[in-house]
Amino acid sequence: MLTAVLLSAVLSAVVAIAVTLVIERWGGRIGGVVGTIPTTIVPAGIGLALASDADALPASLAVVPYGMLINGCFLLVYVLLPPRLSHQGGGALALTTVSALVVWGAFGALVMLSLDSILGRIEPMPVALIGTVALGAMGVMIARGPRPAPTGHRSPGRMEIMARGGAAALAIGLAVYLSSLGMPLLAGLSSVFPAIFMTTMVGLWLSQGPDVPLGAAGPMLLGSTSVAVYACLAMWSLPTLGVWWGSAVAWTLSVAVWTLPCSWWVMRSDSTPVPTEQAPAHR
């Protein structure tokens, strides 16, 4: 158990740091899509395949699209709320983050309670596909609007970058630990906790001002659908091809059929990001 916790925590720290650096380098729109390719889901899927029987694996993977849908609602708060809080100054970040966590908790409890009974009556694949389509549709709707999405205007310091990774590692490590305790609802909610999304949004807001995370939220939601696509593909590839080749095939196909087309669409979209003045970072 300790090995699983440490591996998940370390990988999450690396991902959190990489995502924020990609967004700061390429801007919110392209960086948001590219920075959300399937990452932590790959070792998670391998672990599920090795620890589960053939019937339990599809049911476990079917939850993934809905976990990402819950995280999509979390990101949606960063799109809709900040423009209405311009008068709050430095308090806007705290209020936005707290509101996003409340929304995540409410939707998370509702979805997890509902899926428990749904998966007992319907095959996992149709359930997963419905969640994936809903997530993709939400991402397209949010990402298509003109949003300010400048590249970063201040490089974060080394300690700031490490703090982001540490926060993600702590959150994901705790989630894996709670999952091992066998508490169904708490384990389900903690396993999809948006630690990387939250540390990315907060870190970008603090270092770059509110415009970069505002522009990144929609593309991150769009790009994160590749994780749900990976889960759907892994239901077939892991049992058929084995955990290693199956993971490689599912990852390659999910990037090819979702991440690359979405990146092209964001670059070519008529909804070009609106010009924006560089906002001062809130300290």
C-alpha cells in the first residue's frame, strides 16, 4: 500500500509541475489541451488490471469519465465566477477556489451515489461512453468561446514550482491512502479529487494573474476528455493485449483520436482569444 501511495504522489507532483509549465509556456488554450493528456490514469489502470478480476476492471474504469465530469464542474467555476468577482481583489482567488470545491463535493456525492446503483443494472461500457460524450460536449462548449488566454508573463520561482508539485502529491497520496481503507463514498470522492487541476489553477493565478487560468480552464476541460477516452479504450485493450501493450495502445489512441484533433481545433478555431492586458499577479 505504501508503494502505491508514494508512486501516485510522486507522479502527481511531476504532472502538476509539467502542466503548469506547459500552460505558462504555450498559453492557456493550447497548453490547457496538451497539458491534460492521460497521465496518472495509466499507472492507475495498470494497478486496477493487476489487482482486479475480469469483471471488476470494466466497472472500475467506467467510473473514470464521471470523475472527470465532476472535475469539469470544478473547472467550470474558474470560467464563470472570476469575471463576476473583479471587485474582490485578492479575495477573488480564495472565493473562487472555495466555491469550486463546494461544487465538486456536491456533484461528486450525487454522481457516486447514482453510479453505485446504475452499474448494477447496465453494462460498464455504455455507462462510460455516456459520461465521455457529456464531458466532451461540455469541453467544446466552454472552450469555443473567446477567452483571454495570454502566455505567462512571469516565470515562477523554483520554490513556487515545488510547492505546486508538493500540494498535488499530498492530495493524491491522501486519496490513494483513503481508497485503501475501504470507505466507499469517501474513497470514491477522494480518488477523483481535482488536486492537479486545483494546484494548476491556483498556481497560475498567483504567478500570472487571473487571465491565464481563466483562458486555460475551458481547454483543460476539453483536453481532459482524453482521460475518459483512455478509460473506455482500456476496457478493451488491457484484458485483450495485457497491461503493458494494452496501456500503450489505449494511450496512443486516446491522444490520436482526441488530444491532437482538439489541439488543432483550438489553434484553428474562429473563436480566437480576445486581446487582454496582462493582469498583475495577486500576491
